[in-house]
Amino acid sequence: MTKRFSFSGINGILLSNFLLQFGFSIVGIFIPLYIFKITNSFFWILWFYLLFNLVIIISTLPTAKLIARFGSDKISFAGALVRLVFLIFLILAGKNPFFFILAAIFWGLAVPFCWIPFHLSIVGTDHTLSFGKDATKINFTNKIGVIAGPILGGLIIQSFGFNALYSVSFFFIMLSGIPFFFDKYEFKFPEISFKAIKENLPIRQMPRLFLGFFGAGLFNGFQEVVWPIYVFLLIGSYRFLGDITSIGLFGSFLLLAVVGQLADRFGSKILKISVPLNILNWLSRIFLTAPLSLFLINLAYQLVSIFVWIPFDQLSYQTAVQTKKLEYFLSREIAIHFGSFVAILILIFGLGLFGLNWSMAFVFSALSLLFILQLGFAKEEGVKSVGIALIKKDGSILMQLRDNKNDIVFPGHWCLPGGKIKIGQTSEKAALKELKKIIGYEAKSFNFLTEESYMLPIGKKVIRHIYWTEYDESQEIKCLEGQKMEFLKPEDLNEKEIFPGHKKLYQKALEKFLNNKHA
């Protein structure tokens, strides 16, 4: 029997992301200019992006039901097909501008089909909590994909026109839907209701974080519309816009490895420096009109911005593993695109009241970054988890042999079974759920043992609540996670590799058990 090919780790996800980013970067920055070329109206551009973001907000919850029913791979592939329809409508809009309405709708539908499964897959495949490194890998494939895109797109437009541009993009976006079928991760839930999703949206539980997401969307809404039009109206060249974008992206690409390590070490504290620098960058654009100055300010932005977006993504993924992932990423997408929706509304009212005022647009872009800056001052509490010592009458304690994989911390070591505490969940409730999930055991009660905190090798703080309970000698112990489960006696520990600190926890739990037994 032929073994099915599959990508290791998140490589399949990253390949899909690379193809999508390359295919879309060819056209992305030029979409506002294409709309302006066809309609000769700034209002058409703004209404297009307003409808686009509104469709994302409306379609995000229905997309969750589809992911729950059909799985992340199929939905991701469907998202690539929807993007192809979007490109077809862009081509048709060249003859009839009303096709821009359908293009905006299908582009809006494609976004949650793509990004929600993508983010779910990232947090589903990483168990080391090194999300700064994951964010770097994502940005690495993004940069590789988008570095050549704008410069190639500008060249194609100058030489062959927009229809040729959309044809090239069509091919790569079509390919991007394939690698998801060859990764090792498939995110799929049993059927889920709208009521359950809405009740568990974590926006209220994490207001600071989602205010940051809103700010990211607000900034993106301003910059993806304002900057391309501003540069093109000053210079009048598609190729110049593509060139300065690609060169800036290449410059930031060279810093990626350093930024990922800093993000895992310092987390969101980096934002205290990088966000103010980006604010100054956008405010200074008010005074720039010469080609060289436009090139340099864009290069400076790309070099500094990765010190914003990598810690931002790292914080996003780090939080996701502590809560309900599907509902979390739904909330994230809604908050981001609501921010973009508000940004476009501000531009529409500003254009109507004050006309084309570039200074005001750049000020709004800069101020929107303040929402992200506040994340740099948020207190990092670390990852909260729970561990359970299940003890037999003879004093042996259940231990789990961790998988022997390089993508988890301390592979092949024995440890007390346990898992992460979800946001809004008590430690005791988490202990009940983890035992049921890991060994199929339903405990009636727990005794608190201790609370410990330690640092993982990647620099992440873990706060762990430890409980103990006596085994009822009747329920079957299953191994639903890890390599095996065994009741180990104290003398067995000397012959095995034990997760750091768990030998002391074993001894403390046994001492409590024996004292309780003789009391």
C-alpha cells in the first residue's frame, strides 16, 4: 500500500500561504488604482472597500459553521475558488463598473474562508508555544511571496494591462488551495450552532487584545487605500509603486530571524518602541512628495513594521491556545475587519466634508496605531495549565510518556498528565476535562496540591496548578494522548527521563496521599 505524502509540521500550511500571497500580491496594491482608472472616482474605491469589509463581518460566523462541518482543508480550498471568482469579476468590471460590487462581495467571502482555517491550523500544529518563531515563519513565507509580486505586477500592467495581471494571479491562487490536503492537521468539529458560537466569543473577556485587533484593522483600512493612491497620483507610474513596495519588503525580509527571537524573548513589550516609530513614519509622510523621499519612507516603514506585526501575531497565537480556538479567531477576524470598516467610513465622511485631504488621512493612519501600542503595556500573565496526580492504593502514580517529536518541549519525557486552562475556566474544571480527554477517566473530586511557575526553554512563563486524587480502581485507563500511560512507583522514576520538576511533584503528591490515608 502506497504511503500518502504529507508535509511535516506547518510546511503545507506555509506553502499554501506562499502561493496565495504571491498570487495576490501581484494585484493587491493595484486594486484601488484599477478602480480609479475605470471609474475616475475616489468614492467608488471607498465604497468598494466598505462593502468588502462588511461582507467579511457578516460572513465570518457562517464560515465557522462550514469549518465545523466540512473541516479546514475543504474550506481553505473553497476559499481559493471564491478568490478566482473575485478575479473574474474584476476583469468584467473593466467593461461595466457595477461588477465591482460583485467583486467586493466575493473577495469578502474569500477572506474568512482562507484566514480562519489558516490560523486554526497554526495553533493546532504547534505545541512548543514558540509562536514568535511561528509568526516569523509566516512572515517569512509572506515576504518571499510578496517581495516579487508588486514589482512583477507593475511590470505586467505597464507592458500588457490589467487583464494579463489578473490571469497570472488566477493561476497562483488556484494552486494555493492544494497543499492543505497534504498537511497533517485537519481542524474539524462536530456540528456547532450559531448560539454556541456567539455565547463563547471572547471579545468581552479580553477587551485590550481585541481593541488591538480593532486598531490593526483600522490601520490596515487606511493604509491599503491611502498610500497606493497618494504615490500614484504624485508619480503616475504603476511600476514605481511596485518597485518601492518590493524593495521595502525585501529589506524587512532580511530582519525576520532576529525579530522572531526577540518576540519570543520580550513578547509584546517590543511594541512600546516599534509602534511609536511607525507613528512618526506615517506623520512624516505629510511633508514628502519627491520620488526618493517616498522610497526611503516606505523602506523605513517596512523595516520597522515587522517589529510590530510579528509580536502582534505572536501575542495572538499565544492567547489562542488558552481559549476556544474557533470562537477566538472568529472574534479576531470580526474585530480586525470592523476596524477596517470604520476606517473606510471615516475616509468617506472626510472626503465628503473636506475633499481630498492627504494630511488628514496620514494623521488618522498614525493615530490608529495607538490601539496597538496599548498592547505593549498589557501585563503578561503567562500560560496557565493544570496537572493531575492520579494515585493508586499501592502509592503508584499515573505518569504520561510524552510523544517523541521535535516540535514539543521535552519530547520522550515522563510527566503528570494535564493540559492548558482555557480563558474563563477554573483550574479544577480544567483538571476534570483534561483527565477525561487524556485518559477517559471521570474523577469525582480533587485535592489541591500546589501551584508552580517555570520558564520553558523558549522563554515563556507557565503557571501550573497541580491537583491529586485517588484512583477508584475500576475505570479503565486509556492512552488518548502521548505514547503511553503507566502507574509508576517511586523507584521507577530513577530509570526514566522525567519532565523537569515533576519528580518533586510526584513525591509531594505521594506524601499528601499517605498523610491523608493515615489521618
